[in-house]
Amino acid sequence: MFYYTSVKDDSEVEAKLNSYLEIRVISNRGCGEYFKRMRKEGYSWNQKRVERIYRKMGLCKRRRKKRRIPNPPKRLMVPNTRNETWSMDFVEDRLENGRKIRTLNILDDFNREALAMEVSYSFPAERVIEILTQCFEWHGKPRKIRTDNGTEFIAHKTQEFFLKNQIDHIPIQKRKPMQNGYVERFNRSYREGVLDAYILTTIHHAREETYVWMEDYNNNHPHESLGDKAPTEFT
């Protein structure tokens, strides 16, 4: 009997997928992002082939079905320019020794660029003001800043700072995190890529991994809402 023997050579695609898996900041991003990165790098493989090889290599992960959250009363609007609206929020985690750390994330809603990701044990209002002042020097002042009702954001000193710089502070409703959906989505990506991916031994280790992740996110991460462009590329 004669049988057809496949002559497909997928070694080059497999090697490329393996190279992405070795890059720690994108090792858990999934087939969709890997395919977009391949296209940006000039490879002509089609999506079905990449997905087939991705499954063949056993790289599929079972994802938990997320609970649907009702839309907020006021839908988030995409700004037309940079520095029109910033989003700001905290993410918490613990080091290997059990000590709690926090990360202050500041995002420009226009291009989803991470303007600051500061890791520390605590954030008094003075420290939040200091980080915002630094962001103003590097990126300019925003017209609006959206936050939750955390004590650091509604403190008298912070409110005086907003008033002094003529910034409209937009506090979201309590227990309505999706009213600050841009930074909440960003926080989830950061948690999956850093906080849940590594055992952070020291705060310096956490800062190093955060900085590496932030650089890759701003310069390489293909954002679907930006036409599969990275934030800096979109700008």
C-alpha cells in the first residue's frame, strides 16, 4: 500500500514560539498575541497554522470563565488626545516573607500607556503627589484623573494638589471598579505577567520585574483596541 507522507516542516514556527516562551514578560500571553508579534516581525505564517502548531506543542491553557459584570451607568469614553484623562489605581501583593507590597499604576487612557508603575510598602498622600509631579514633568499635565475612593486619593493634601494644578478629579462610585475599566484591565495583565508569575523575594526584585514588564508593555504589547499596536507605536 502507498500512503501520503506529510512534508510540512513546522520547525521554524516551533522555534519562534519557543523563543517567545523564553521571554519571561510574555511567556503567558497566549497564541493570539504571539501571532500578532510574528506579523509585526515580518513572518507570513497564517493564523490557522500558528494555532495548529501552538496546540500541537501543548501550549494551550485552560482559562477560568470570568464572571460577567454589568456595565457602569456612565460608559468610559476614549479620549481624543494624550493627557486628556489619566487612570490611577493600586495593586497589592505579598513578598516571599509575607510582607505586603503595593504598586501604584498610572495610565493614559488615550493610548493605554503606563506612565508610572511605582512599587513600595506604603503610599501616603505625599508620596502619591510626588509621583504625580514627576509624571507631569515627563509627560505633561492631564485635564482629568480618574481614581477609586482610596484614602490616598481623597486625602485633603491630594485634593489640594488637584485643585492647585487645575485637574478635574473623577472618583468612581463605590463597588463599581469597571467605571475605571482601563486601569483595571491593565492591573489584570500586570498581575498575570508579574505578581502571579514569580515568587518575589524582595521589594527590589518586585521593582525589577515590574520595570521589565512595563517596558515590554509600552513598546511591544499589541493592544487590540489600538489596532494591534503597542501604546508608544500608536502614539
